[in-house]
Amino acid sequence: MRKLAVIIILFITSIELAPGQGLYSPGSPQDDGRFAASTKQVNQFFRRFNGEESADGTKRYYEDDSNYRNRELRGKFISILFDNETSGIQNNLKTEFMKDVLSEPLPQYLAFHRGEWFAEVATTFIYKGKRENVTLFMKLQPEGLGYEWVVDRVSFAPFKNLFKKPQGDQKSFLHPMSHEIGFMNLRKAFQDNKLPEAYTPKEYEPDYLTLFLYEVKNGNLKFDNISDVKFHFFQINDWYFELNQFNRPGFNTGWLISNLIKLKPGDKEVVQKFIYDQN
């Protein structure tokens, strides 16, 4: 309950009282169409966040260019990398985030291969003749001379419903003297009991990814479609943000930050658990 209370507080603090307001007043660079053009690709989000492309998006900047990672350019870019229409992130939270990211002499940047970010892919599979939602959590890993995306976790409701480990007085158990009868009472655990997970250690967690792959290999789970993709970032010290794609008229479109949370010690693990468990 304490963890649930913490995560609720974290998300409440990210809600803005006056939705739709940006970091800057009208007439500022935020309203300049050059900067507000859609961030069409995730890689472009990285470049803009780091200040590695021109304002109009037509030129890449590299380390030998004087404009590379220019602080002023980064500030203008980051200010338009928020979803300012629907997410309702507080302006003061955006300002604090930008201050931390742009702080001198040690500004912070995003790095594609550094880890601490992952994809959440909403898919559908056909399972036992029925279309079911499956959430895949993907991460990058080194492979040969490059990198590859791999499935790191899976969330699938039918699997979760299979494992409902009882607690307290409701939990079956093997008597501590079971060894003296050669564990003959294992028959009770595996033949007469419909919840064999009751006989596992307290720290036991079902390996849903292995179950998922097993069902795929046996033809019981068949890929159907992808309905949504989002990304979760923990690369910026003491911050978490979520990246979503918005397809809509106007300038505030493309890949944008849709959620922003200032992390205190211990919050990172709570947020990660919430992300994995909410599906």
C-alpha cells in the first residue's frame, strides 16, 4: 500500500492546473514554426533534446560544428518537446527539469546506447481463438558490432490469472517435518491442489516471458497486430519521463514528452514497478 500511495502522489504532482500552457509566453521561440515542426522520429527526438540538429531540422550538427549541443538551441528545442495540449505537465516542473538538463558545467544529454530507457509495445495476439492484449517491454542490448532490440518482459492477463498465490491462513503448506515421511505429502501439493504455487518461496515470481515464448513455440499464441508504442526514460539524473507519439493538427505533434516526474531516492524502483504492473 505504501508503494501504491507513493506512485499516486508522484503522478498527481505531474498534473498541471492550467493545461496547454508552455514554458514561454506568446511570441517566444516556442511559437516559431521552425522549432515547433513535428518531431517525426524517436532518433530526431534524441538529436533535438541534445541540440544536434538545426532549428529547421534540415542539418545534423556534429562535434566539430560550433552549433553542436549549443545551450540556447537546446533550451528552445526542449521547450517544444513536451505535449502541451493533453498531458498537463506543470510549467514549474518543466522549468526545473530544463534547469537540471541545461545546468553548467555538467549539462545532461540522452544517449541511444546507454541504457536506462526502454520501449513499451502494446500488441494483440490470438490465444485460444480469442484476440488478447499483450504488452511487450523491449530493451536494447549489444550484439556483435552493433545493437539489437530484444523482448525483456511481457505482460499478459491470462498468465497473471494463472498465478494467484494465496497468503496467510488461506495458504496451503508442507509440514516442516515432511522430510521424515519422505515428502510423501507432495501428492497433496501437485495432485490434489489447484494452486501449486502456494508451495513456492515467498520471493517466487512467475517467469511470464518464458511462458509466453513456450506458448508461441507451441502455436498457441499467434501474433496479430501492434496498437501503440511508447518509451520510458530514466537517463536524466533524478527524473523520469514518458515519450509518446501524437498525430494531430498544429505544431505540437510527433514524439513528445507526455509525463514527467521528479524522482526522490527510492522512487525510481516504485515507478518501474508501476509501469510493469499496470498492464
